Amino acid sequence: MGLFDKWFGSHSDRELKRIQPIVDRVLALEETYAALSEEDLKNQTNLLKERLAKGETLDDILPDAFATMREAAWRVLGMKHYPVQIIGGIVLHQGRIAEMKTGEGKTLVATLPAYLNALAGEGVHVITVNDYLAQRDSEWMGKVYRYLGLQVGLVISGMTPDQKQKAYAADITYGTNNEFGFDYLRDNMALYKENLVQRRHYFAIVDEVDSILIDEARTPLIISGQGANSTEMYNLADNFVKSLRPFKVVRTDDKADYDAYAKMEYQEILMGHYLTEAEHKDLQNADYLIEEKSKHVTLTAKGVEKAEAFFHLENLADPSNMEISHHINQALRARGIMHRDIDYVVKDGQVLIVDEFTGRIMYGRRYNQGLHQAIEA
């Protein structure tokens, strides 16, 4: 720790000192709200909305809103927010990241800013990583929201547009990042206003923010239209690839040149350095090459000749044959680098993607550019 931090404290310490007076105001209201009758406590929602209508801000009513939620959670669930959870609720309300350890009650923490921001009447989204957590939290914490007169919605896979419209119209809506994202994309494709399911995006709380906004954000959400061709070409490409001989490229040195494999220029670069005599022979007879580390796969010159003979083409590289070449490449990827029960699983006759970061099944997601159809084939 530096001398400056010793004297003035870290950034987090200074931020906590700024937040502490707000926490103290919330805690000071505990006995006042504990003395309220059931009817008076439930009526706090209307009273707080009236204060907003008269010009007060969410920050103005925060202590009373948090105190209301604390007492309601105690009466409904037998749980009351600890000071550290109040701090977490304030940080989330301010649009910042609250890092909390397992067991510190993140689910309960989210109720504080969710309730406060729901009072504005614009809707609050609570975003989780899977359907189970979304459904569990909406039912569990939903008891407290409903006790205070708020509506709670749930958005998960398999729902109809009408069901989603009702869920998004609620004061607080729980759902997964995938469903929220895809619904946003579908709304941007809708032709008529009445077909929209989402309303204004006002306030959102993201659970496991590192996973959702960093890890899963690396995989784009893509909605594909109906393809012009039938699945026959995918089946044809797969039948062709099944007849080919693969060669797995193993990089034993940083100097190993993958392009040398692809161009079959291995005599000087690879012979006697990276390949055994048996590997050298296999490479000579290979129709396509697989480099799993970079997930790269390509036809060799021999493979190209076989493709031209199989599809009755004069030149596979001709621009007019680009579509056939694309189907072949996706079939090569499906068989060469995509592994069942690792990259995807087959369940109830469907190919389901497995999240490489969490190991969870990503319902409703499909590989793009025809790779998913190639795997199905």
C-alpha cells in the first residue's frame, strides 16, 4: 500500500465513506417502518410515487424506499438487508458495479435498487445468466414486490409474443441476457408497433456482470432469416467431407508455418524438423488439414481436386462456385473442429450450443453462416 493510500485510503474506501451517511439514514428509519401496520407499509409505494410526481428525485426518496423494502422483506421472507447489502443496493442504483462475495445475498441486494427504480413507472430489468435463476428469483423476490403492490414479469425461452408483452409491461421484469438481447433484435425487425414486446429501456441490474458483459459478449447475437436453399446442399457437402482423409496439424514449435501445410510446401520447412516419416506420408495423402488450436480447417490441393470431381466443377475457386465452396468449408468445420458433448450437445433431436466459458447449454442460440445446419447434417 502506498503512502497516499495509507493517509487518504483507497478509492473504494473513499467511496464507502461517501455512501455511509445514506446507509445511516436508511438504518435510522428501521424502527419507524417496523411500527407501521400492514396497510400503511403497503401504502408506502403509493406515497413514494406521489413524492416523485411532485418533483422529488429517486435519490431524494432512496432512504424511505430502501427502508420500506427492508421491512417488507422481513415480513414476507424473514430476511432483512444488512448494512453491507444496503451499500450494495446504493452502488447498483448509482449505475456502478458492486462486487460481493458468495453468500452475501446478492439476490436480496438487487431488490433495493429494483424497487426504488420501479417507482418511476418506466420498468426495471433484472438480468441473469439462465432461465432457472430468472424464474427462481422472480418467484422468490417477487413475493416482496407483489406485497408492496408492484407487478413482476418473467421472460424466458419458449414464451409467445403476447406473454412477453405482458412480462415487459410489468414494473420489474426478470429474464436472461439472451432473451432480452434477442427480443431487442426481433423488435427492430417488427413491421408494426403493436408487434413490439419490449418498452423503453430505463434501468437494468445485471447479475454476474463479468460473465454477461465480457465472456458471453464475445459471442454476437444474430438472427438469421430463412435460407433460400434447402438442407440438401448441407447433406451433400457433408457426404463429400465424410469421404475425405483429414490430417491434424500439431504445432511443435512457434516457427511451424501453417501456410506451409496448406500449400504442401513442407519439404524444406517441415521435413526432418516437425514431422515423422509416417506423419509426412499421411500429410501427402491428406485431403484437408485441421489446426484445432486456431480452429482452422482447409482443403489441400488433393482435396480441391476431389471436390471439383464430386461437384462436377472445372474450378472450385471460381467466383460462381463460391456458395458450394462455403458449404464445403462449413462441413469441414462441423466434422473437423466442432466436437459433440464439448462444443454442442444433441438433445431431443436438436443441436444445442454449449457455452465454452460456463459449460451451460445456450438455449435459443445457433451458430451463424450455416455452421449450425452443417452440424445438423
